[in-house]
Amino acid sequence: MHGYQTQITQVPLCGHVYQIRGLSDRSQYADPQGQADRAGISSAQWGLFGQIWPAGRVLAESLCTMDLSGRRILELGCGLALSSLMLARRGADITASDNHPLAEQFLAYNAGLNQLPMPVYRDLPWLDSGAELGQFDLILGSDILYEREHAAILAALLQRMSTAAAEIIISDPGRGNGGRLITALAAVGFSASETRMAFSADDSAPFKGRLLHFSRPAIC
């Protein structure tokens, strides 16, 4: 890709080895057309989408055997979209979304590299309504609670885009904002459970990383 140094990483996942092209380091920044400014992404944050993060692996691994039949699925802030690619291999109805101008290009390349169908992709700023996408039965995200204010913005988006019986799974490495999301979603009827776990080989108990699972009681 013009202006960037990339590398391909092999990622074992759910019985397959995925070839994932990403940025060779997170500090790269090239934006001659001003896309970063229009998307509201700083130069320091620009390269973060192009990495395979531990939280992304944990999220994808949690979905390996989940029953996905009949469910519309949305991945928020997909970055390199490891979960979306794995779900595409499983034949799921998956929509990947991000607000990074390069995310779709990398997703298309990586889908082809792994001989997978290109997942549906949508640019989705979190302050947009997302109404044109409809609602989803399962919404996913990994390491998307970077800033304090993200919890309230994300909770409002999740409420708009969730079906009545939707499930939400967030892979949270422990940046300190997960509790705010739990509180915000509880206010609109979601109950939360969590599973603490190691996100890397260096992690030791008590673990900071956790999978957050949200659901709403069935309406009889």
C-alpha cells in the first residue's frame, strides 16, 4: 500500500491459520488527502487500526464454536477485522464496521489473501445513528473503550442497533472504562457478566483483561 510499510502475520485461530496483512508498526502516518482530519483521527491514533491486538484475538477465539445460525452480526471498530474474517469463513451474516479510512482496503485484501468472501463493510462513526444498517442480534467489539467518554457514546449506539433480544460481547483489556459501559447499558435494560482471562502469555492472575457479555431478558 502506497505510503505504508506492511507485514503479513500468521494467526492460528479456530483450526485455521489466517494470513493477515497489517502495518509493520503503529507509528506510521501518511495522509496526503486529509482523510484523518475529516474522520477526526489524530496522527498518534492513525496507525492503531493496522495492528493485531491481543483483545482482537481473544474476541475471535470466543466465537469459534458459538451458534450463529439466523443471527445478524455487527463488529464495531473492527480494525483488521480478525473476528469478521473468521465469521465469514463460518458462513455467518457478518457486517464489519470502522471509521478508519483504510480499514475497508485492508479487509478486502485480507479476505482475498485467505480466499474468503469479502464481508459486508460499513463506515460507522459512533455518533451517527446507523439507522440505514438496521438492527443486529449479536454485536461485537474488541479494545474499543479507549477514552472515558467512549462508554456513553458506545452505549447509545448499541441501544440503537440492538434487537430486543440482542447479545453484545466486548473484549476489554482493562483500560478502566468497562465499568462505565456496564452502568450505561444497565440503564437501558442490559445485564452484564464477565470472564476474566489472560490476554497474552505474560499476563498473570488476577487478570485485568475480560470478556464482557451483555444481554436483555427475553420478552414473553
